[in-house]
Amino acid sequence: MLNQHSRRVTRSDVAREAGTSVAVVSYVINNGPRPVAEATRERVLAAIKKTGYRPNGIARALASGTTRTYGLVVPNISNPFISSMAHALQQEAFTHGQVLLLGDAGDDRQRELELINNLLHRQVDGLLYTSVDRHPYIELIQASGTPFVMLDRVDPALKVSAIRVDEKAAAFQATSHLIEHGYRDIAIICGPREMLNTQDRINGWRDALQQNGLTVNEQWIFSTDYTREGGYQAAELMLQGKLPRALFATNELQALGCLRALSERSISVPDELALVCFNGTVESQFNVPSLTTVRQPVSKMAKAAIEMLKNWNDSPNVQEFAFELQIGESCGCSSQRRVHSTKLKR
């Protein structure tokens, strides 16, 4: 066997070991374009095993025009919803023979830009992308000619491919569920106001109140980061004034931070303050109390996103998915789980 520590094993080494030409070795490795006799093929495979030859992925990519990799850029992988989406995308990409390269922006817009440039320079076959502040670097990606799918709502005027749920409708349903319990004083902990998804969630909350003849108290809109700490700080601010009877937190992490602050003040959920949230994960079911939360169909969305990249034709394709309201204990419902689904929209 060749000394693999001295130099890289080449196809010429394999051909010499197998007693055949380099071209025949290439036909075996690439399964074509010309047929190879079975006996010769077996000799080549045995030579590959003996020499420890590994195909040069970069060279194959240059020859084939594909790197068999997708890039994924997300705001912060520590967010349970984002990590669950990343896992589903990785699984789906793998079933299609693709490797998923993760870029975690750490909630830093400059880092997000650097990650996109890095992945584009690596000539990924496609890009899956959620922007830190929902103002994505669309022109940069389009200029590269790289297929890409946004994993969240973006300005429709951009005319790009995206997968999403109707976040305004989801916020409306979550708030309406609190109203169905008879709660009238309902506050909201939301994300940064400049973000499009924050605006959608506030508008859904506002519409639910107004359509039920309830007062929208602007003092009960608490804007913060989509983090546990943000939820905790928003709850601390809320507790300095009149306590609402119910609360809509616009993501799971905010809800968990809020629960910590309420617990420290010995405020019982849902007996003294009922709570629902958006973008729940499996973690919501195991919290005490379990959280009533809007769930997105992560697996279905991941499958659709990968299919969009695989069948890319440069035409904008937006797919909207049904969401579910997973009933827990935090809203005041019994511990028996129930699920409300929206109709699927196309």
C-alpha cells in the first residue's frame, strides 16, 4: 500500500494498482459515461480500497458544476425554533444527497453578510436564509445567480421564493383563544418593532382585540429581543404597572423568560395571568405549566424548501403553510391536549 502520509493518493495510483487506465478508473468512480466490464470494475474497486484513494470533491464539483452543498444562514441557532428548523432542513437535504453548511449570524447583521459572502464563494448549490432583522441581502444573492429560499416572510415586492405561515393570522388566533376564555385585558410581549414579523404579530393581536370590541392598550405593548432575557425584562417592565389578565408572547423564548419573572413575584400562571405564545417547539409541552402555543409544521416546510432548491427555475415560489394552536395549561385550559388547525393556504 502507498504511504498515505507522504502524499495524496491519485487516480493514477489506483490505475497502476488495478492494471488499467486512469480513464477506466474515472468511469468506475463516476459510474460512466462509458460502461466498464464487471471484472475490471471489481479490480478498480479493490485498488481503491487498497490504496485508500478518496475522490477530490472540489475537482469533481468543478467538473460537474455542483458542490452538492446547500448553505443555511439563520439569526441565532440557540433559538429552539430555529434549531428545530435547521435540523429538519439538514435531514431533508441529506435525503437528497446534499450537505447542509450552517451559518449562525449570532443576531449580528454584519456577521450575517460575511456568512452569505463566504457561502457564495464556496459555490453552494443553493441558500436557505432567515435574516437577523428581516431586511435580507437579497440583491447580493441574486447577483450571484445562486438559488435561494427565504424561511420567513419578506416584503412581497422583492418577489423571491419563500416558505412561511401567516403570522398575523396566527397571532390573531392565539389572542382570540385568550378572549374565548373571557379575558379582556390582554397585553403582548413582541420583538423589535422594525422587524416585519413583529409587525405581523402585533397587528394580529390588535385585530383580535378590536374585532371583539376590546380596548387596545398601547401601554401593554412590550417590545424586546426574541430571547429568554428579553422576555424576562419585558415582564419586569410589565409588572411595574397594572397587571393584565392575559398575555401573548410572540415567541417561546420570550414566554419562558416571562414565566421566570412571574414566578419570582409568586404570580400564578394561568390563575392570575394567562399566557399563550408563538413559535413553540417540543419544549413547550414539557414546561410547567405547559405552554399553549402556535406551532409551525417544520418538517413539511423543510421538505418544501429543499424541493424548491432542487427544482429551481428562477421563478418566485411562495408557499404558505397551516399552523396549529397546541393547547397546554398556560392559557387556563385543562391539561388534556387539544389542537386547532388553520386551513392550508396556497
